[in-house]
Amino acid sequence: MNNYLDNCVNKCFEGSSKELLIQCIFFCEFHPTAGPIISCQMPDNYISKELFDTISVYIITKAELQRSTITVTLQDYKILGFPVRIDDNRYARNAFHFNLCFVCDSDARTVQYESVAMKFSDYLMAMEIESNFLSEGRSSSKLRPILKQVMAELNIKGECALTEGPTATHLKVCQIRSDPSPVLDHQVPIFIKELPQQQWDLTTQQVTPYIDGFNHISRIAALSDVENNLVKACVQNLVYYGVVALVPLFQYGNVYCTTPKLKLLAQNIELQGRCLHYVAKSQRHLPTLRDVFRIYAAMTRGTTIKDLCMRFNPPNLRIDERKLVQFGVLEEIIRRVHKYPIILNYQSELHKSLSVLQI
């Protein structure tokens, strides 16, 4: 078990941005004679005694801030805690104060750890009430393997199961995402990963069979016989959870231009393989990378998809032009060029000159 946790701790700093991970977890308490102290931390000596003494008033707090999430931001660290107080006359001062704190980089977001800190603290409180798990003088030796397990598994998997003694709990980091933009009638949803197997609501079950990357919102509403606003809400929910992305409606009159990411198609072998399988008209006969790259490179301002089809004849090259555009947009190899009319002459109300702005 110790080797497994050591490997997890090592892996959590390999291939992940260190600033986004939990750097340290420490358990502090109010000692009846020594005052606020750190009883246990993982890794050892990450938070020095001098630093803790300067912020202990914000960690072991007054009664007004008990059972509230508290974040202390320092120059190098951001400390998230959930101070707890257990009232009982068996303790030296008729109460036991403690706080389990998560330490992250000072620039990291910690809101996703708030529910974890609360649940972990409630778990330790239940253990203390049940068996004096924290206050009988051996909290450091008992807590250290637990803190090591929690830190390693939350950084690697985002979740952790604790089964110490008669009490068990499950900790899970909930990712907090910003709300997606409102979904419009003409936008086209497309799955970017497989729909998780879970109990989705009836509207989602009715709508998802018609999400194929080409049907726009209004068409999906008509095909699924679901009210338009419900379809928008359903798709917005799927976008929030990262299951669906929104792409422009495919039309042969659309104009696209390449982005700097086009060079990745010539360099990344894995991207090349995914591209050829995605844009092929038949999986038995894949197109050549040269033909795919030529069509992408020919996408310039003023050149429509119809023009490209007439020039290259994609079906003869075993290429599905609709999927070619779809893949390019999803991988940001190309982007849609939109046209907007603008007024050039503001002097005359009767003779207004109009031009077209392409963005």
C-alpha cells in the first residue's frame, strides 16, 4: 500500500501542471497549553512553524467563523480550511478546535476543493466523536497515512475512498465550470466524447439520437418532437459537461480560412491518423494525407466550399467534404469567416455606401 501511494505521489507531479494540484494537506488544532499547532502535515515541514504562527488566527478561528470555508492567500500559497469545534466537557477547555487545510499554489483556483474539505472534516469529526481519533495524543501517526492517501488519489484520480475504522466516506473533486453561452437555433451540436452511461432525463434521451454533427437546433427540435427551448437547454447542459461542442451550420456557400494549427497536421502523426479516419468516405479506403492537406491549405478568404468541391472533387479523393470541414473546425485547423455589412459613408442619409466586413 505504501509503495502504491508513493508511486501516486510521484505521478501526480508528472504530466500535470503542478500549480493545479494540492501541494500539501495539514491538520492543525488548538492545544490547551501550546495554542494553535500543526499536528500533522503531508509532506513534512511544507508549512513552517513561523508561517503558521502568522496566519493561525485565520485558521483556528473564533466561533463566528466555525464551519465556514476560509481561504487565506499568501505570496506563495493559498490555504483552504474548514474550522470545526466539538463542544464536550471531556476536553481540557470543554471544546476541541481543529482545522484540516488544503494548500495549493497562490494562483490556483480552490473552489473545487471546498466540498472536499467540508466532507473530510465531517469525517474526522465523526471519528473523533466515535473513538477520540484526533485528541488522544497520537493523531500524527494515525493521520499521516490518511493524508498521504487523500493527497495522492485526489491529485491523480480526483476522488478517494476512506474506510478507516467503522466510518467510511467518499471524497470527490467537483470541477466548477463557467456557464456556457446561450445556444442558438442555427448552431449545430456534435459529440466530442461518448455520452456517459447514466440516467439522463427524458428530454436528453429523446434529443441525443438526432445529434449527428449536421442537424441544427431547430431541425433537432422538429425531428425529436421536442419544444425548441427544451432542446436548447438540453444541448447547453451537454456543452457544460464537455460532452458536446457547437459548430457552424455546414453550407456549401460558407467560407473558411486556415489557422496556425494547420502545421500540426503535417507534424503530428496521431492527428494525421485521426483526421484520415474521420474525413474518409469509407473506412476501407482512406484518403491520402496529401489530398486532405491540399484542400485545407486552399481554404482562403473569398473561396467557398462549393468552389473547393468544383476544383478538387473530394468524392474522387475518397474525402467527405462535410466531415473534412467538421474535423477542421473541431481541431481548430480552420475557422469560419463571417461577413457583415458596414456603413462607409455617414455623411449622407440618402446615399449610404455599404461594404462587407469579413471576420
